[in-house]
Amino acid sequence: MKSTWEMFVKVLYLPFFLIVGNGIAIYLAGQDYSKLALLAWVGLLIGVSFLIEQWMPFSPEFNKPQADSGRDVIHALVNESLSIVGVLSVPIIAGFIPFNSIWPSYAPLWLQVLLAVIIADIGITLAHYASHRYSALWQLHAVHHSVKRMYGFNGLMKHPLHQTIETLAGTAPLLLIGAPQEVLLLLVVAVVIQLLLQHSNVAYFAGPLRSVLAINQVHRFHHLNTAKQGDVNFGLFTTLTDHLLGTAYYDKERVIRSEDLGIGTAPDYPVAYIPQMIEPFKRLH
């Protein structure tokens, strides 16, 4: 019976988060809803992700805390607070943009969100790619690569300056063409859901979608601890930009473990939050 339930969950995991997760968020946004309802829904998705990772993990060792649980909570709270502040600032920012909006506000909300995801995915992927090519960006991005295990919640673990850079790369085109605040808020929700999927410690079923979506099976290769192996799969939502860059990679025979992760040239990278905030600037000298 357990194996039947596990197979059921593995098959439904991806469509539940990707379609139901975003779909309910879009539904709430289309109603006379409270922003707290949207926040509660995202919190519920994070909780469901955590529970399923504990119940049927891809790797039990990825569920073992390495003095990083509290740190990851702080990263999530800080970074998502910054995202919300950014969205709330949209009306102010829009006042400084000297262009008329060409955003298709007449389109269904779900289609507007999908368009925002596609545009943001290209910008964020290119910023991510650049972060592996330029030292100053890499020092900030290295905070995320210091993880020694892969589970949904550490997808939210980023240096806030690097998150700001990636966010600007993804949202600047949207702001310039007049994307409304509501769409950008739903984009934030979509990013959180995608980071849960991308770093998930669940061996969920993806089938042929693995070659299109930037999910955990392909993203684990990006976290391999050497530049030669890890300079692949930069996409946030999709692998489309990776295919254009020639950086898409997947090996179905390779099983990635904790010892394969981290930063090979910095095995003693700080684990605690405050030292991680300082480390990039120490390494710039």
C-alpha cells in the first residue's frame, strides 16, 4: 500500500506544485482576496514540500540538518521580505518609466503570469550564467553554492545582494513594458514554488518534461562542487536558455550525494547566516 501511495505522490508532485500551486494563487488574485491569504497558501506549499521530503526523500542524507536549518529560515524570511517590498514599490518605480505601457492587460491573468515567467526566466538565467563568469558576482552567488544538501527550502538561500541582481535582471524588462503589480506579485509566488521544485529532495516523476523544465533532477548537476561539472543548467523555470547557451546537461546514471555538493575550492565556507553575509566581501580582496 505504501509503495502505491508513494508512486501516486511522485506522479502528482510536479503538477500539484506547478499547476495547482500557481493556479490557486492566480485564483486568489482574481478574487477580492487578502494578501495574507496568498501568503498563507505559499506557507502551506512550503509545509507540504517539507512533509513529503521527510516521508519519501530522494536521499535521506539530504534531510539531515548540517547546522543550516535556522540559517535557511533567516535567508527565506529576509529574501522573501525583500521580494515583497520590491513588488510594493512597483507603483513608485512605474512613475519614473518614460514609456507607455505595452503590457497585454486585456489577456487572462494566467496568461499574463505565464508571459512574465518566460520573460523573467531569460533575464534571471543570463544573470545566473554571468555569476559563474565574473568574480564579483560569483562571490555573492557562492553563498547559495555552499549548500551541502539539496532540499526544497534551501532554494531560498541566497545572498540578498545577489538575489537583488537576479531579480532586477528578470523584472526590469517587465517594469519597462508596464507589467502590473499584481502580475509581479504572482511572479514572486511562481519563483518560490519553482525554487521548492528545483531543490526538492523528492524523486518526483517528470518524464520528458525533464528536458524543458529546470527541475531538481537537472538542477542537482548545477550544484556539483567543481566549476567543470557545475557550470551547467542555469535556468530558473526552464532549460530553454541553457539549450541556447549550450549549458544544458543531464546524466540519468549519475546519483548525486552530499559529498558531491558545495564549493570544491572553499570546503570550509561559513555556514552561519551573518558570516555568509560577510564572506563575499572578504574574498574580493
